[in-house]
Amino acid sequence: QDRDIPVRPSAGMFDDDVQVSLIVIGLVTVWILFHTLRRPAPPGKPPATPSKTGFTGKRAEAYGRLDALVIGSGPGGLGVAAVLARRGKKVLILEANEALGGGLHTWEEHGCPFETGFHYLGEVHCESGPLRRIVDYLAPGLCWASMADCPHTPGIYDEVTIGGEKPICLKLRPGEGAWASELIRAFPGEEKAVRRFLELCKQSAGVFLPGVIWRSISSPTLSRWLKRMMTAGQRPFQVRTVDQALAPVTSDRQLVGALSYVMVGCCGVGPSQAAFAALAGVTCHFLQGAAYPSGGAQAVVAALLHTVEAAGGGAFVRAPVESIVLDERGRAVGVRMRRNGVELRAPVVISTVGAQMTLEQLLPSPAPPELPGLSATQARCGSSGLTPSRGHVYLFLTLEGSTSELKLPRHNTWVFPTHDHDEQYEKLAAMSVSSAAKMLAEPWVYVGLAFPSAKDPSWEDADGGVRAKLSTAVVIAEVPTGWWDEWDGTRVHGRGDEYEAIKGLFEVKLKDLLMSRFPQLVGKVRSSNLGTPLSTRFYLNKAHGESYGLQPTPNFFKQQEEWLRPALEHVPGLYLAGQDINFDGFAGGLLSGIMCAAAIDGLTVWLDVVRAIGLRALLSDLILGGADLTQKYSAAHELPKADAGPSQAARL
């Protein structure tokens, strides 16, 4: 009877397809809320220092059934363990060294702690910043002191001196405007180039996070789809070196050297080899200044470990892993310890010791015929052309006198002999270490000077005031790792007279440089200790003595896009974290841990991150990074256009 009643066309908003979509979205939302709201409560206040429990089979058995094993305790290892722990997983960390932390680890002399790799961190001194909120989520209880809040040199976080025919000195202060003003003061004819450089850096940083997310997805189909949706703006910044990207911006090579200082210091690679994305990342990371943790690097390690322990997990030192155990189908099911061949089992094994070391030393190499997938992955890694970063000589000094008495600054001091960082490195690499140490006044690419005791606001109150009358200094100098190959295989404290004599020459040169910059320290040195890339090989288990991970070249980003991801395609159950998977430094290592956890536990890991950061902050960071950045960059500098894709806002 209603046959003749006209049917109104659908308004579109409530047609069948949309109704189904709304139902699906509603179900997914309920599922997400269920999985994110049932997370364990955050751990309480962490201890000041991390535990140092040595490995034994009986102690490992006491943990019972484990959800994951982590090889290595650097920021990547601690980070992935903390992310999984916040999701209720029981994780056990295995560290070969005497102390936890990797590049964060500390050692003591005269009761004073020294850290080997942590000098400052950007983006954490603002409590509402995304990185600060991620750190607070994974390591609650940390306090951060701004490097610029120094009574002796207020407002500065980096002082950079570059030698040559026209030496310059930069005193960099927090904030984009202050940073740009200092560069323009030093290069008054290059204001347009400085501002264009900052614009390109922000554009590159604005498309960084989407690339991190898609590479953390284990599903090949979903990963490929997300790659197409989210990476349209990345390639122009990754396929070109710093020199290539800046050639249309400026012809002043001294300016290029000045703009590149933080990348050379933090990544161990020069502008002729590094991808522009690497320089953009570290520049934006420190653009608003830098901070240092109260209690030093060991406080960061203790806080991350405390999160792991709160979920029933833990960590062992003196726990070297001999190999990763595979079952008959090639799945990673545990590890075999070097001590007595003890085997530990878990459904997930995470290696943070580097892709090359994992594939070539911890897995069967060459792979057996029944595992052709592993063999293909090893061959791909061997032919990938990935290059380790450079090494350093480290000088650690204990000083008589408090920070206030000696008027020590919080900021880092960088000293470069020349603006051409690559030419300086090539000149050094062509010489022997003995010739360089005897002949050259400055046998290094740069020297970094820092005073950890001045950065740490809790220094004088720690240990009941025992350290109140002492201070510390660290001097690092970038040198070729190949210089020290002739002593490879020799034992610590037994490398011979020539080696010790060369160390003595470097120690004198570095002390002289320190005293020339800070004459108030003359006669104040209580003790000093010098390490070389061989020390890095021994204590951090680095194959070549490199201080960082792989060099962030265009090829490095290409390999990350093709296969160098947290989930290894042909070795189920085995995952990678650490600097090789993402980027150098503490922030890069920590973010690699989140990527790895997402590959293991699914996309809801990123929802935990969104909740920790806050949706408003994340939206601002993503959308304000710039829409359709590829077109802007390509039009300005004639870069090859990436595949057409939606804008950043549309992708979000």
C-alpha cells in the first residue's frame, strides 16, 4: 500500500556505508579504550642509582616466565623494556658491561661519577613538550635543569668556536629568534640563508614522526599502505646530503660549517656525507635549548629500570649473550649466555646491539640451508653499504674546588680547528695516529668541553656533601677509529708502551686546550683518565670503536625504508631497537624503543604515546609541521618530487 510513496534520497551523511563506518569506528574506539585504559599504574619514585645485579642462572630462573628478553641496556633497550612494562609485560634486560645504560652508563673515580655519552638533551626542559611527556611516561620522577640557567654564563647552552682565516665564536641561546640572531651577527650578509635554513629544518622535522610510525608496523600490507599515506614529504630531505641541500641556499662554506656543528658532534658525520634530514633533526631538537637530568645520566637509567621492575621485570649486568636461539622453523625463542651456555627462553627477543652485530655474530652466520630467509637478510645487510660513525678520545678529569668556586659553566664548549669538517677528517684519516699526535697541533675534527658537575643541580648535595669540594670535567675529541686498529685484540691496561705514549700526547694536548679556555683550572686537576676508541670497543662492545650508531647518510635512510626496521622479515620473534633503527642519541634510541614495542604489541602502543603526549600537543606538532611540504621544498630548490600524496593534515 506504500508502493507509490516517493522515497527521499539519502542525505548522504547517514547512508548505509556511513552507518557501517560509524559502527566500525565505534567498535574500534571501544576496543582502543579497553586496551589503553587497563594499563598498569605508573611506578613510584625511582631510586637515585640503578642496581648492578650480576647474572647467574638461578637469579634468572627466579623471574619465571618472561614476555621478552632484551640484549643491551642503552636507551633503546631500556626504552623498549619500559614501554612493554607500562603495558604489563615482564621483560628481562641482559647487559654485558659492568654497569647498565650503554652510552648512559657511569663510572666513578674519587667518588665522582663520570658518564661517557650523555652531555645534554633537547626538548625536555618544557614540561608540556612531546618528548618531555614521553620521558615522564616511561621514566617518571626525573627532574631536568636548563643548561641556560647558569649563574656564571646565563642564557647560553652551546658556545661554538670555529678556527681558520676568519675565526668566529657563537654563543647560542634558546629560542629560534635568539638562535637566528646569533648566526646573523656572525654572518651579517647571510640573513636570508639562515632563515631559509631554519625553514627547511622545520619542514623536515614536521614529516619525521609519520615515517617513524609506518616503519614500526609489522604487517607488510598495512606498512606499505601507511608508507604511501604518510611519507610523501620525507624523501627530499633524506635523499640529499647537507651540502647538496644547502648549495642553493648559500655559497658561504664557513656558514655551512657553522650550521653543521651540532650534527658533526652528535652524529659523527660531516656535511658532505650526512643526509639533510639528520642535520634538520638535531638542529630542531636543540633549537629551544637543552637540559640535564638532576642526578646525572645514572638517574635516567635508574628511572627507566624502575619502570621495568615495577612490572616484574629486571636487568642483569655482566650478562654477555653468546647467541640467539632459533627453533627448527627459524623463529627466535631465546638466548644462549656466554657463561656456562645457560639458555633463557622467551617468545620475544629484542637486540639493541646493532643490526650488523646481531645478524653476523648473534645469529648463525652463514645461515644454514634450511633458513634461506635469514641468509637473504644477512646478505642484504652485508651489501647495504652501511657505515659506522666516527670515534673519540675521552679525557675525564676530577678537579679540586666546587662549581661555584671554579666558576664552571653549564653550557658545552665546541672547538673546531676549521669550518671544513670533512677535509679535516680526511687529512687525519690519511695519517697514522703517532704522526698526527706528534706533528699536528690539533689532531682532531673537533673538541668538546663540558662540566657535568656544573650541569647537575644535585651535585653538591649528593652523597651527604662528600662531592661538595670536587668538580668534574670531560673533554672529547673526534678522531678516526682506524688509528687504533694495530692494537685491536690487546687487553685493557696491557696495550704496550707506544700506545701509552700516544695517549700521553693526547692527554697533554687536551689539557692544554682546557686550561687555555678556562685558566682558573690551572693547578686544580686532582686526577685524569684518558680513553680511546679501543675503550669504546671494550666497554660498549662496538665493533670499530665508534661512539654512535650508523652514519645517517642518504643510504642509511634508504636501508631503513627498505629493510632496516624493528621487525626482521625472515626471523620471526626477533626484533631490533637502538640507534640503527631510528637515529643517534638518547631521544633517537628511546623512540626506537617505542617503534620496536609497536612492532611487537601493535598500533595501540602509539595510542599510549598519544595519551602520554596529549592530543592537542601532537596535533599541533604534526599539522604545524607544514602541509604539502614536498611541493614547497621542491619548488624552492628543484629537488626531485616525491610520489604525489595527501597533505600532512589530510594524512593525519
